[in-house]
Amino acid sequence: MNKRYLISLFLLVACNKPAIELKPYGGAIQVNDLQTIRRDYWPTQGWKSATPSSLGMKTEKLQEMEKYSFTLTGNDEDRLGIRTDSVVIIYKGKLVYEKYARGYKKDQKHLLWSVAKSYINTLVGIAVRDGLMKLDDFAYEYVPELNASEDHKKITIHHLLTMTSGLDAREGYESNPLNSTVLAMLYTKGRSNMGAYSASLPLMAEPGKRVYYSSCDTNILSLALQNIYGKEKYLALPNKELFDVLGIRDLTWEKDGSDVFVGSSYIYSTPTDVAKFGFLYLNNGYWNGKKILPDAWVTQARTPSEGYKTTKYYPGLEKNNYTAQWYANTGVPDAGIPKPMPDIPSDAFFGSGHWGQRLFIIPSLDLIVVRFADDRKKEDFSDNDFLKPIVESVQ
């Protein structure tokens, strides 16, 4: 056999070999429903405050977190290093810490980027609660653009929620803008109807078999909701069924050219209002005695996607525990994927957005942490190192 051919074959195999070999280290994760916590008030009209020390928190640990989070580590003009805009901490239902920086103020709304995906999860949950859709429904029943092939028609609402649609979406922003499906969806040829554009993408995997983070999946869900409710009821849905109930009165949610909420990215809100949204999930989908989300909905948001078990390795697969438009911290033992935050309790789950937007919920500690930022490089800031002293402050 030709020596040059053998060398080429060797290089091809070597280049396609995963840089990391993921080895299972346990069985499937079992996530239990959250226990009901008796509350002495609900923050619909605003958060009650308490000093950290009055609730037994170690203030020196909060100072450690503050030093890490609010010390600029790079050139601000070049947007380098840690660039925290705000941190809010809710412990045992009380506002115990809030700090704002870089010109941001308490009541100033901030772009959430992909934390918005967790809000779409909630609206889908409300539709399921009201019997308007089921997780196993085929998505093409609500989004006709998914009728492109028999394989497209296999995509379910559950697949879209858990990032396993199989659609050939490419999520790169700055790293690969010319090949980015999400940039085309948000800013160019998909802008007039983001859900329809996303639904028109070809398939790259069998639905349900491959986990891949996709803003396109989220915007298909948003379009499905508009088609289910009709435009007028759909536009009123977030306020009527969610924000008014939680007492969130100053939130902006941008829409595409077809009046569909940009579910993937474009909510502007304050950190204390985002904490209210987190409080709904911390309390298992209930608010002041009212059931907002269906049974086990929050459990699904805390459970890694089933698609991990059949996903072939690609770079970055090991870094996250995707659930249903949220992230878990359980690890995925049967797929060899570790916890993203090793020093943080395994029951933590969170919403995550571009450039450092985070909503962390840790049920076992009755704790919510919101951070807004403008971190342009992921490696500049560690969620684990940020949360660790906060967790230690209550242990």
C-alpha cells in the first residue's frame, strides 16, 4: 500500500480522534421533586431585606466573593477581564446582598441574553399546564415549517426543549461569525421570522439522539406558542400568566419581524426581578399558593437531557449539563460528563447567558444568586470560584 496514503489515513484518524475520552463513572442521574418550603411572605411587591449576619451568613466569605467579582482584571476600554455589573443574593427568601458597578443602578434593566431561554421554558410549561400542548406532541403540528421531511416531522416539543432536535444549527458568535446560524437568525435572513427560519434548517442528527445547544430550538418553541394562542393572546401571555403574578412590572422582551418573542436572547430585566423568576423555580413552580407550572416541570428543568447517552463526542460537550432550557450541576455520569461546578452542590441549576449573565438556584441551601456582567471571554471568570465563597457563607 502506498506509504503516502497510509500517512494521510493516519493523520485523518488522528485529527478526528476526540481530544477528551469521556468514560462513564456511574449510572443515570435521578432527580427528585423539590420539597415545598413554607414561606412567611412572597416578594410580589418587592423583596424584604435582611443583613447576612442576622441569617447566620459568614460576611467574610461574601467579602471574598465581592473581591473576586468586582475587581477589574483587565483593560476596561478593551472589554477584557472580569467585568461584573451587579450581584444579587437571596437567602431564605430575603435579599441579603446587592451591589452594582460600572455605572449600573438598582432599577436599570440589563440584557439577559440566553437566560431568556429559561423564560420560554416557563411559557411552554404554562401551555402544557392548560392542556394546549404535550411534551410528546410533534412540533410540526404547531410549526408547519417543520413539515419539510418525514425526519423533520419526528421532532417533538420535548426535543426542542432539551436541545435534541437534530437540526443543523451552529451557535458560534465571535468565534465563527460567517458560519453562524444563530447570527443569521438574529440579525440577517432569519430576522423577519426566527422560528420559521430555524425550522427550515436541515437535519444533522436523528431527533432525540444528539445534544447540541441551539438558540434555534428555542425560537421554534416561541413560534409554536404564537401559533397555539393566536397573536393577541400570545403577546399578552407573559404578563398575564407570569410577570403580573410575580410582580415583575418593568421588563422588555423584544420580538422579531413577525411579533414572535425572541425566546433565545432578548429579555431586559433587573437582577431583583430575575431573582423573582428564580424564586418561582426554587418553590417548585408555585407562587403564593398558586400553581404556575405543571407537576414535575421544575424537575425536568433540573435533569440533564436524555440525549447525552447517544451523543457522539464533539469539542465542548463535556463542559455543560444541558436540561430543558436550563443547566444542571449534577454531571451526567452515564455519559462521562462531569459537574460544571465541582465545589457547588449537585442540586444547583441555573440559567446562563452570553458574556456572564447568570441566574443560579441552589434548592438545598434555599439560595438564589443573580449576576449580570460583560465578560467577553469565558475563561476570565469562573462560576465555580464565584459561587464557592457564597456557598461557604451559609454552610
